[in-house]
Amino acid sequence: MSSNVSNDEPFELSIDDAKMLAQKFRPTKECPDIAPDPFKEIAPSLLSAEHIIAYVKETGLIAPFNADTSKGSRLKKASYEARLGKDAYYFEVVGASPRTSGVDPKLVQRNSENNLVLPPNSIVFVECDLEFRLPSFIALRFNLSISHVHRGLLLGTGPLVDPGFWGKLCIPIHNLTDEPYEIEDNDGLIYIEFTKTTASSQTGRLPTGDGKWDIREFIDRATKQVDKKKDRVGIRSGISQALKDSEDAKKKMETFGGVAQKAADKVEKISFWGALAGGTSLTAVVISVFALTAFYYSDMNAQYDEIRPSIEKLTEQFNEHTDRLDTAVQSETYARASALTLSETVTNFGQSLAVLTNQMETERTDRQEMNARLLASEEERARLLKELNQMKTAICSDQTDGEISEFCSNLTTESVD
């Protein structure tokens, strides 16, 4: 059969028709004999659109397929577009640490417009809408649509799908932005390129079974650790956990500031009414001042001790995520595309840490100033009480014997206090 295929009338291939065409080209352990390459005259190389159509017609390697080349169609000069499939999964962060967040992936629900929304700073495992039945002499690679890359998504270098693969692709997508990312149902998700191998011999491991049609199988296998005795681990972005820890630390700081404000309000009220009444008794003043100081000092230290481990943990997890990301991102193209977003994330974390540190230093300074004001207030009350007692003594000592006024008779130390 000639490889020159006319595109005057766009060719379409359904999934059912693809199943029948592909069966004779797939070698397995149970049935190693296959039909020969129908286009031996096509050299081993990256296939152009014309040759992609030819092989789809004869081998059913992908379906559903449409050879339309008008504007907005899927077929390009040397690749074919895949869009969103039915299912998408992610591992939710719900606990104080990844270990308490669960290891079972959750389905990502579509919104009212049937579009997929990726949570901020997340890894989502997406199924594409194509089925693959590769013959023994064609391999494929796929990469994320460049428009998604420019908007802050990351797929990593395009992985190789070996000849003989039957099933659906599980595509892990990183949303490196701090906002939800929406993918429309008819958006191009990935672009697939096809490469004819140098030989169609059956050297190498043969596939078994009827293929991989549920992407949940890929995800469950990925959660297993090397040590089979250990529990499975959820696959989630370290950035999302670090942000959650940062938010927890922020709430603690807000609580910390609220306690300090309440203590300051109490001191202001005591000072105001003390100035009007001349103080309570010296004993009551001393007890209240030192009780308030002890409570404030204890609470401030407790809050600081709680916040410090969170900041240290945040820094450690961010460094770990940076190391993992550096190892995973091998493509120069995607590395350049994600560098700006990652740099902004690093800057934001640095600024957050600086703000937290400054807030703690400010609180510590305010606490020291508060203690000084409390001690000064206590000394002022003692001075006022001493002056009042001296005035009482001076007034009443001027009364002649037997003529002590009713005022002095009723005036006691307790009434002066």
C-alpha cells in the first residue's frame, strides 16, 4: 500500500474500528506472531502528518482520530493533539503533615462548564481522551501544550511510550502557580509525536494482558514504596504543604498579637482608673501587676516556642521540594518556562519568613517595654499612697487635744487607701 494518502476527504477512525485494526499488529507472550509493517518504504524517523494518517488507517494506533487539517483541528505537521479525558486525580492536603493527609487519590470534579480546575500548587494526574494501540514498530512521545507551560504548568520532559503499548496515558501535571488553573474541555492538553523504529523485530520484553485502561492503576503503583512493608505515600506537591504550614504559623502569630493587645488594654484601663482614685491598696497593686506580668510573659514564650518549629519545618520542606524539582526537571525548555514562577515563589517565601521574624522581634520589644511601664506604674502608685498618708498625718496632727474634727476621727489608713 502506498504511503501517499490523500487528505481531500478527512479520514476518521472510531475506537471500535481501531480495536479490530490493531489486533494483528500487537505481539504478546501468548501470540508473538504479528502482521508485517505495511509501509516499509517509510524510513525510520519522526512521522509527518501524511504518514501518521497512513499508519492510523492500517494499524489503528490511536483512536478516536480525525484527519481534518482545518483551523482548530488536532492534526498538525508532525503531531496530534490530545485533550482532557474523563478522569483526573489528586492527593489532598488535609492534615498537619503529608503523613496524615491520606494516600488515596481523589477525583477532581469538573465545574459547571465541564472544565477541569487544578488546585494551586498541586500535582494532578490527568487522563487524556485518546486510546493507544501501538504496533511493534512505532513509539511515541508527548509534551504539554506550550500555552499551558507559559501559564505556569509543568509536565517534565516528554516520556517515551514503547511500541506495543495498549491503554490510556496517565499525565502528571504540576500547577506551579498560587491560583486555581482552569483547563477547558476542548483545550489541547498534550501534543503527541510518532517515531518509526529502526526494526520491527520482537527483541525485548513483550506486553501482557489486554492493556492499561484505568489510570488509577498507574497512580496506585506509584504510591508504593521500595520497601513493600512500609505504608503507601501520597503524591502531592511540597509547596502546598509548606504553604499550609505557613498559614498555620500566620494564624498563631495573629493569636499571639491578640493576646498582647488584650494585655495592653488591661494595663491602660488600670492606669486610667488608678489616676482617678489614687490607686487601690499597695498590696493589691503589687499582686495585680506581677500576676499580669507573669501571665503575659508565659503566654508570649509559649506562643514563640510553638511558632519557631513551624518556621524551621517550613524552611526544611521548601528546600526539599526545591531539590526534588531540580532533579525532576530535565528539559531545558520546561526549566526555562518554570524558572520565573519558581523564583517568584522563593522570593515570596523569603519575604514571608522575614515578616514573621520581624513580627516576633517587634513583639519581644513590645513585651519588654510593657514590663517597664508596669513596673513604673507600680512605683507611681506606691508614691501616691505614701503622699496621701503623709497628708493625713499632717492634717490630723494640727488638731488640738479634745478638738479632733469629725473628719480626722473617721479618717483611717484603709479609707485613705
